[in-house]
Amino acid sequence: MLQIKTYKALATTLAASAGITTVIISRDEKELQKQIKEVNEDLFLVAVIPSSDTYMSDAESIGENDQCIFFVLQKSAERDLDPDLILDLLETTQNAIKKIKEKIYEIADDCNSEFHPYLLRIDFNTMKTDPEYDLYECNGYSMSFLLPTDYF
């Protein structure tokens, strides 16, 4: 299981790669809703604390898959936006999530990165990116993937 402080540091690094300075680490939807209300930035990243599933391929190979979920959001209630503004906003957040994905690829390939040992085993086949609409009066993109973590 990925340590929470390591996950927060990773989220901060990923956000910085997209020019995002505000990072929210959230445990659940209720907390997230409250945290979003307090954000003053146009663009921000939300990192949901990962859940973890144990797997066993054989008696000596036990590990965990952490479900990592990130959101790049911008405050913007849809009722206040015309369709062109929504498309502009989605393009901005889409470009940010693309930069974050590129940073993940870079870290996974860079043996000198402090996060390389964690992202080395990322399962890119599980990476999924989705648009998010009117999520607590925000719009943007989410990205999720499975991250195999240390055997125990």
C-alpha cells in the first residue's frame, strides 16, 4: 500500500507539471465537497486517498493494487456557463490532465526520480480518463489507474 504522505508528494509533483498549485487530498465525498468550497484557485487537483486490493498469484507472491484517482477541476456551475465556455473549460482541464499523464510516463521511465520505485510497476492498461460534469459545481477531468505496491 502506498504511504499517504508519499501519495500526497506524488500528487503535488503531478499537479506542478500542469502548472497547478492547489492540491486537495480527500478521504471521501463529504470531505471533498467541503474542501472544494474552500478553494480559491481557478484550476486545482484532487487526489483521492487510494483504496487497496490484495492479490495473490501464488503462495509466495502476495501484493496489493492501489486504486489511484485524480481529478483536475475548475469551479464552474454549468448553469452559469454557455456551451462554448464549457468547451473552453474542458479543454483547459483536458490539457492539464494530459500533462499529468505525460509526467507519470516520464517518472515511470526515469530511474532517478524519487517516485520511480512506485510508478515503475504502474498498470498503464488500467489507466482511464473521463470528463467530469458539475461535480460539486466543478467541471474537468478525472484519471484513474491501478498501482501495484510492495509485496508484504
